[in-house]
Amino acid sequence: MNPPKYVVRRATVDDLPQLISLWKLERLPWESLEKRFTEFQVVDDRAGHVLGALGLQIVSHQAWLHSEVFLEFDKADEFRELLWQRLQSISHNFSLVRIWTLERSPFWHGNGFHVAGSDECAKLPATFGDAHAEWYVLQLRQEHPQTALNPDKELTLFREMSQVETRQTLEKAKVMRLVATVLASVLLISVVAMLVYLLRKMPPR
């Protein structure tokens, strides 16, 4: 079974040069986004090339989906689908109640986002921006007092998720090194066997 063509993961500092290039291409405020790169999830072609990215700022039990960028516009919806699957998992882990966005792509509207009414906009966290802007919102679940996470719990959960991702990455790297070592050993044995065979076939001098 062939591995997936793309992988979606949290952005790392190594991705910053590519992210900055994409942000500049879309004329986004890259200077401020650079400081918040840990908010971003990226689509990776499994060779380290960032093909798309999307930010998700979390405040308590709400999130702001923002600053989407894609290297290949014709594959934008394909990458949005991969990113959306990732964000749904994050939303579940953080017990999010609603997600906000100013993105206008029909993809988000087709996945449940609708124009926020005045009553809904009253619940918009001030850090997300102007409540009078044309916000779209997706209600994930009913809001209960116990769903809200305090900042300390959010930081702890974020660190736990980061540690899990780091362990998974290290495990994958370990497996790849093992496979590379085995292949190199097989190649070396094959070369030695071929040399021995050729030496035996050579006529004596």
C-alpha cells in the first residue's frame, strides 16, 4: 500500500522561509504572522515542501480560522479538505464550541460555516478582530461553562499535542533510517557478491 501523497502537520520553524514566501505572495501581514507560526497547519508533499497552510488561533473554547495560502491554486480545495480534517481533530481535542473565519471560499460555506448574526457576533473574542466585520461561524456544539479551558489547561494540552507529534516524527525518522540501513547493506552485499563472481570468472593470468 502506497503512503499518502501529502501529510498535514503543525508548522515548524524550518517551514518559516516557505511560509513567509506564501504570505508575501498573498499580501498577508507576514511580519506578524511570522511570530505566530505555531498557529499554522501545513500541507507537506512528504519532501519538506509546503504546498498550503492555514492558521487556527484558539482562545478558550473558540477558534479563528485565518490566513489560508496555497502554492497551487487549482489544488486549493484538495488541500483545504486535508487541512479541514486536521482542524476537526484539533477542535475535538480542544473541545471547541465554535470556529470563526473571514475566508470567503465556498469550501468553508459548504462545510457548515454561515454568516454570523448580531447575536453570534456578540460572542466573538475581541482578539479575533472587529465584531462588525462580515464573519462566518460554525457552531460545533452547545456551549456549557465546563467546556471552556483556562489558559493553563490550554497550554498544557498544546504541549501534550506537540510532544505526541514530535514522538511520532522521531519514530517515523527512526523507521526510515532503519530501512535505509537495510537497503544499503543489501546493496553492499550485492556489490561484493558480484565482484566475487566476476573474479572467479576471470581467466587466470
